Amino acid sequence: MRSMFSNKTPAAATPDKRAPVHVGVIMDGNGRWAAARGLPRIEGHRRGLEALRGAVRAAIDFGLDYLTVYSFSVENWSRPQEEISDLLGLLKFFIRNDLADLRKADVKVRIIGRRDDLKPDVRALLAEAEATTRDCGGLTLIVAFNYGARQEIAAAARAIAEDARAGRIDPSAVDAAYFASRLDAAGAPDPDLIIRTSGEQRLSNFLLWQAAYSEFVFLPMHWPDFDRKAFAAALAEYGQRERRFGGSAPAVSVAGG
Ligand code: IPE
Ligand code: IPE
Ligand code: MG
């Protein structure tokens, strides 16, 4: 059976070296999208979930290897209780409803963020999503839930310090690569591109370490309006960027190679 996430035609592999491998998305503006229509915020979050499904489909079709989506920050607990339970309800609905389709579409789900302060039923669902798709080899969908980059970095530092105190590691071996290997999404390449909707131009505690050399595209539209066309335009914008990683500007080729 075909999955709702698979394309009608096989994904056209675009062997474009300017195509990003890993895209991060800050899905912002659900509340304002709803307010502009006189709707409750939950309706914006529901439409936001639709947009997320579309973004996963598009990421598969565009041939991305990794898509990381920011769905709930550690700071989002400061929202009204009713909105928090709506957001948790949508996360549960997404996993229960879409997990089988994600697996059929060969999507490997990984969750980053703090698990220990989540309720057992939510923790169990997150674990199930990862276990069910463990052997999938297509797109890796990294869901940042109850995530905060500062908390992630502090937790890695704490774990390394404990290992050093117990004599398991030599402090002189802790370099940037080793540190990265202790972060939540260890093994995933850094995001090449980070897209944020809603017009805000900030990271809001998303992937602070991993974004060291990411390109940024800020879109004025709210997340529920983010569609395949907007995604393609952001990738095209990325394709125009010149990434230097601290080096000099690349020499213009005169040999046509
Ligand atoms: C993004 O939309 C969803 C989450 C942060 C969970 P918002 O809920 O932040 O919507 P705005 O920014 O208030 O419009
Ligand atoms: C960032 O959006 C978090 C998510 C998209 C999940 P926020 O709406 O929480 O960020 P701020 O408060 O505008 O910086
Ligand atoms: Mg917001």
C-alpha cells in the first residue's frame, strides 16, 4: 500500500551539490495565523500539523537526508495550560496517526529534547516512534520536542564532566567533535539551512551549537501557510548563498570545470 508520504512519481534525485543535506525548520506563527482569521490558537496548531505533513512529503521529494522540526521548546511550558495540553494532544495524535505512514515512506524518526520531565504516556509514544522506524533508511525526521539548545549543551557538559570524574574519559580529549558526539542528535550532520516562518528573526534556543555555519532563510508567512512552493523557494535561496566556513571566497573557475 502506498503511504501518504510517498510521491506519485519516484523522487527525482537532484544531484545538485548546492542542495542542502539537512534543513532545520522553526515552525512559528500558528497563533498569529489563527488570530488573523478570528480562530482559536488550537486551530492554528492543527493547520500547523498539516503544514508539517506537507513539509515532510516535500523533504522526501526534494531528496533531503535530514529534516529537523522545532515543535515545542522548553520555554513553551510558560504558555497557558490549555494551549500546552492542545500541543501535547497534537503530538500524540501525530505519532498515533502518522507513524505507520512514516514507516512506509521509509522515514526514520528521531526525537531530541528532554524526556525525563514528560509524562510516561508521552515518553512511551516517543520511544515507540523511534523504535518503529529504527531501520528506515530514507529521510531522517528529527523532532525537537521539549527541546532547548542551552539545556542540551549543559546536559552534554554535565555528562562529560561525570565521565571525567569517574575516569572514563581524559579531559584533554574533549574537543569540538567529541562534544558534538554527546549532543542529542549526535551523528546527524549540522543543518545546512535553517528556515523560520512568521517573520521573527531569531533562533529561540534552537540548535545553537549545530547552527554555527548554517544559512538562514526567514519567511514572513506563518507556519500554516508554509507549502511546497515556499519550501522550494527557500532551497533555491540557499542555492544562491556562498558558504565559506571561514575560508576565502572561492576562486572563479576560468577553465569551465
Ligand atoms: C508555533 O506557533 C508553534 C509553537 C511554538 C509550539 P506559535 O504558537 O508560537 O504562534 P505565534 O508565534 O504565537 O503566532
Ligand atoms: C519557537 O517559537 C519554538 C517553536 C517553534 C516550537 P516561539 O514562538 O516559542 O519563539 P519566541 O517566543 O517567539 O521566540
Ligand atoms: Mg511563536
